[in-house]
Amino acid sequence: MRRWTEWLGVELNVVSTKEKAVATAGGMLSILLLCLVTEACVGIVDGSALVASMGASAVLLFAVPHGQLSQPWPVIAGHGLSALVGVGCAAWIGSPILASAMAVGLAIGIMHWLKCIHPPGGATALTAVLGGAAIRDLGFAYVLCPVMANAAVMIAVAVAFNAGFRWRRYPAAWVNRSRMGDPERSNHEDLVEALRNLDLFVDLAEDDLLRLGRELSKARRRRAGKVAKARTRVKNAA
């Protein structure tokens, strides 16, 4: 059973009940405010001015506010560029199937190259192709409203909401460095080299990765100390 839970990643989910409750409240509040602001600004009351992929963004912004995928640049550029690609594919590729595949694939590539990976952006690109006549009629205006307008509201709510909890920070650059100390330059360089060698995208901010490394070192030292004490007791008993 443990092997299955490890494979599924269940054991890595060690978030407290309090944090889960805060994330839940943040997600609900963000979508509520997004609906209200959109209705007030656009004058549409049936929710059609909302982009469904903002629901996925809410998960990242409030459940993983410190994650690299959740930061303002990935949210704004990820949604905006993906919408631009999606509208272009819908307009210039006749086959909806091919247009859908191209929109999502190109969105992933552009987000990678411009360092703005935001998974909901893939859904934004796909919506531009398969969203129906209402979306197609908007053309490239879809990029500005509703997509960019929705993303801006989500970021504003995330900044205000997460600021109310001392253990949270959004954007991640607003971390209280006075509590954890500025990371040494050598640590930064070591981290960059390690990530380059892994050639993997890691959804953690630099400060969190450095702090994780320090906590792992502390855990190893504590475990080594316990083992040494146990061996000493056994030796003395003998």
C-alpha cells in the first residue's frame, strides 16, 4: 500500500487543516469577486464574461501561492500569450481538431521559452478554439477582455487575501527575508547548477528550495544524532 501512495504522491501532501481551510476560502472568495467585478465592468450577468480556466488559476494562487507556476508573471503572460495563440490558431487553421492541438502545443512552448508556465493557460488557448461562436466573434479582443481582465482581478485578490496570513506571501518575492536570512550567493549558484543538471521544471520558488535544503540538512543531523545515541546506549548496555 505504501508503494502505491508514494507512486501517487499522497505522502507528499502534508499540508495542515488550517492551510487547507484558508486555501478553500481564498478560492471561493476569488471567484465570487471575479464574478462581481466582471459583471460591474462588462455589464454581463450570466457569467459568460468569465474564462473557465480562472478556476484552475484559483487553485494555484490560493492552494500553492508560493509556487513558481502561481506567480504574477506566469499568470498574466501565461493566460495572455495562450489566448493570443489560441485566437490565432482558431482564425488561421480550418480544422478545429488541428487548431486545438496547435493552440495547446504552441502555448506550452511559448510559456516555456518566456518563463511563464501556467497550466491553466493551456485551457485558455483551447477555449479560444472550442469556446463557440461567442468567443470566435470576439476575435483578438478575447485576449484583453475577458482573459487579461480576469487574470488581473485574480492577481489583485491573491495579493490582498494572502497578505492577511503571516505564513503566506504573494508574490513569493515578498517573503520576509529577515526571518530566514538572505540566501548566500554560493547557495544560489549551487541551486541553479543543480536544476540545470536535473533539466526539470520545479514548481518551487528559489527561497523555498533553499529553505527545503536547509531543513533536509537539519533532519539528517537530527537522525544521525539519534542513531549515535542509540548505538551508545547499546554499547553501554553490553
